[in-house]
Amino acid sequence: MSDEPFPPRIRVEALQPAFAAPAEQWAERLGLPLGGEAQFALQFGEQGLQLAELGPGAPGPVRVDFVEGATAHRRQFGGGSGQMIAKAVGVQPGVRPRVLDATAGLGRDAFVLACLGCEVTLIERQPLIAALLEDGLARAALDPEVAPVVARMSLRGGDAIALMRAWAEEVPQVIHLDPMFPHRDKSALVKKEMRLFRPLVGDDPDAPALLAAALALASHRVVVKRPRKAPCIEGAKPGYSLDGKSSRYDIYALKSLKG
């Protein structure tokens, strides 16, 4: 008898009758039912696509929003090229690396790098999270202020290890990895997202293979985001690390980035 948990039950639903058609399209694309008993609902409404846990005591829904909220605040007041992620990937005067974010999640790190002028390719293997990202990018492309930023972001759904091993396009200078880990961040936002996504995504037991594929592909460096006290990913050892209050970046330098 298997110890593997059953996958959560997910349904698609329109929040208002006017959005029934796009909800049906998402259900068909993702192979999910419209309605019925479920633990989670992928909902489509006037604010776009969102994922919600159902039942008493459930947190609010999660959506990708690059125009307003926390992401917009970080775009406007986040510290620019002084941010840790900017230093980690090698942003400097005259240098805006071509980045592959192989564990894109909700796209926040990729958006920060795109705001700084980097061309960023995003890979997300969980289809529901990829759907939220796709919807968020499409809505942001309609905003005159944010459209030039998301124009530097391109999304691919699929397994990052397989995609990197078969890469046939221009080689990314920097690959950014943020594998799932038992996060200790106590913020309400992170706790809500982790409660939603942990049953869908789990941890990343293939993180060593992910790192190995990234090191084989990147031309200049691989950057791995980790909780500050977490061990390094098994395999090659980083050349150095940048430490923050709750997280750190392990840097695997392959070649110097120059303008």
C-alpha cells in the first residue's frame, strides 16, 4: 500500500456568470472539472485567475498581480539594483544578465529582475501555478506602465530539468533557482501561499538534479536562493554566499560577468 498522499481535488469555477466561458477554457486546458466536491478551486473573475482553498478557516485566494499590491510596491520602492537578488545575479552598471528563472513560482523574483532591465525566461512545472503566472502576465501587458517590464518576461510550462537538458536557444548567462523548502518565513502572505501550494507542489527532492542541469547550461553563474540556515543543495559547492535576514543566495560562479 502506497504512503503517497492522494492529490488534492481541484475544480474550476466562474465567480460571475459573465466569466463562464473563460472558466470553461481553463478547465479544458488543465483537464479539471467544472464544479463538484473539491479541496481547492481555480476561480476566474473580474480580477483574473485565482486559486483558493475551500472550506471553513481557509485563507484568501492567491493570484499573480504585477500591477498593484506588494509587487508594485517592490517595483517602486524595493531598492533597485541594491537588492540582494540583483547583487546575486550580477546586476551592475552596464551589465543586465540574461536570466533563466527555472523555478518561477509566482514570478516575483523574475519581475524584480525584469524591472531592472534583465531579459528573464520563467519555467514553472506546476500547471496551476503556471496558469496563474500566464494570467498575471497577460493582465500586466495591458497596463501602460508595467507592459514594458513584462515584455522582458517569457513563460514556459514544463519540467525545468528536462527543458534545461534539451535547451536549444540562446544560453542563459545566469540561472536562478529557488527550490521548495520547509520555509520558516512567518509573514501572513507567505504562510497563506505555502498553505495553498504545499499540497500541490510538495518539496523538491530533485533539487540536486536541478542544480546539476543548471550548472551544465548557464554560461556565467547559477544562483540558488535558500532559507538562511538551510544546508546547501547536495552536489557542487557554491563559491560564496550572500546572507540576508531570512534567506541567502548561494553563488556558483562559472565566468565573470562584464559589461
